[in-house]
Amino acid sequence: MRDSISAVVCGSLLPLICASAFADASDWSFTPSGQLQHDASWLHLDNRPAGHADLPRRTRLGFGLDHASGIRAKWEWDFIAGTITDSFIELPLTDYTRIRIGQYKQPFAWEELISDREPALLETSMPTDAFALARRSGIALEHHHSLGLLTFSRYFGHVENLDADQGWALRSTWADHSEDAQTWHVAVAAASDRDIDGNGRLRARQELRAFSLLAADSGNLSDVLGTDRVGLEQGWLSGPWAVQSEQMAMTLRRHGDDIHAIGGYLQLSWTSGDALRSYKDGLIRSPKLTAGHAWEAALRASSIDVERGDLNLGQQTNLTAGVNLYLGPHWRLMLNQTWINGSSTEARGHHTSMRIQIAF
């Protein structure tokens, strides 16, 4: 039954919307979108030869459709992964409530929700990589209230694998916009799922993707029942300054010993000129330029700890510094330096990464 629902949503509704757009163009707006990222990384770890990698990070094309009635749809294809990223339709139920059907990022892990286009640093932190649900197929309700946004999602796998884990995710945000142009943000999030095949793994990658390195890893596990996640968020924006912080915990439930993980990060960024980071719908957005250029500096400390009973499966703290150069509305150059201090001798050292990005 779920297969049929997803097939209709992702294979039929979006083409029908496209046809409607051409039938009555005055009520519809069509917006093409794309993103190309290319990275170069240099790795220097203790007890390991230095390494260099140069590769594309993201190559995506898609489109958005918006109707005067408030209907919205999005579709995007990732050429590197060879898969659909976003494929959903949104329908307004009231002036303050919307329903979303299809594949989309689940409302857990603040940093993951802005990781594609809005980040101040190249990659998400270790705890975000370990705990985020990322994209799932499902149905979500979003309700705007006077202080923020409440989102509940029921998910059941991916567009291409509907037999993956089934679960739910909830995120509630509160924001205070003071008269002196400051914004304060707090949020809570939770998620829980049921494992289908009884297999699972909890791992946290290093904060670069050019090398297959892990900060913590439970290994492949059997007798897995499911996972539970909780998260807390704090944020502050004032002029050129932005602070973003998150703490998360996760339990991988098993018939044997459960896997427990905790982690968090604290990030500070500063932007030059009048192109500032902004806040909308519970998310911090990157600076938007129409012309000229702007600089951004960012600093992030992150940590993660994964355990099974008395056995430590990985503990690490990272410090990352970054500089971004925004060139007009589409181009961005990024440079990151990360210092690693992990429980493994192969997880100590540093790495440097550069990125060139064009997005529209």
C-alpha cells in the first residue's frame, strides 16, 4: 500500500502539476534550481600517510512550482548519487497549517536542515552526521503559531526503498524578534523509528567527505529493534553575528546491549558588509547578495561519544575554522581547517578543505 501511495505522489502528482502550470501559466510560477560543488581536501593524521583528494561534492538539478493558491511542489535529482533528493508537494490546509507529501528532510537536527545551501562550514558536525534522519518519504504537518513553527512527520523509508525504517519525527521552534534587531531561537526535537530487517549501525563520519574516515562506529549490528533521538537547539542573530548550538542524544535499541550516543556543537559566524544571515521558519539562512561580494568567518567546536555498555566505540572533539567569500548571488568560495582530537591514534591531526560552489 505504501508503495502505491509513494508512486502516485512522486511519479504522478508532480507531472500533473507541471501540466497544470502550462495550462494556466498566470497562476503558476516555475523556478529552476541547481547546485554544483567541487571540493579539494588535504588530510594529515597521526600514524597515517598524508592524503589529498579532489572530487565533486554535489551536482544537482531540480525545479520548484508555486501556485497562487499556496500549493507548492519541489523535485530535485542528484547526479553524483544517482538518486532523487527532494520530491514533494505541499498543500495549504489553513492560513497557518500546511501538509507535505513525498520525500523531504525530516524535522530533526537543525544543522542538517540547512546543510545543502545555507551552511557556514563545508560539512555538518560529527553528531549531526550520526543523528540526523536526513531525507525520508512520508507525510508532514507544519503549523505556524505566534512564537514559531511546529512540525510533525510520519515517515516510511525512501522513494527508492519503502521497506526501510518506519517512524516519526517532531520539531517545535520558538523565536523572539526583539526591537534591537536581535533574534533568539530555541527548539526541541524528537524522533523514534522501528527497524524492519533487524540490522543497524550507528556511525559518525569525520567532518569531510573526501576520505572514508569515521570518528565513531558501532559496526554492523543484528537484533536491532529501532532508534530513539532527542535534540535541543539554541540560536542568536544580531547584525553580522550568528550563534548556533545543538545537543543531541540517540539510543539504538537492541535485544542485546543498546548503543548510546551523545554529542553537540557550538558555532559562531560573522559576516561583513550588509549581506547578513537571516532567520525564517526556524532556520538560519545564508547571506543573500544581488551584486558585489561579502566575507564570512566561522568557528565551530563539536564532540561525540558512542558507547555500548562499558565499551567505548569512539569519542572525539573537533575544532573547525572557516572563511567564505560570496561573489554575487550564485558563487561561493569556502576554506576550512579542522583540528581533530579523538580516542583513536588514527583520529588525531588535522585536515584542510576548499570548495567552489555555484547555485541558483
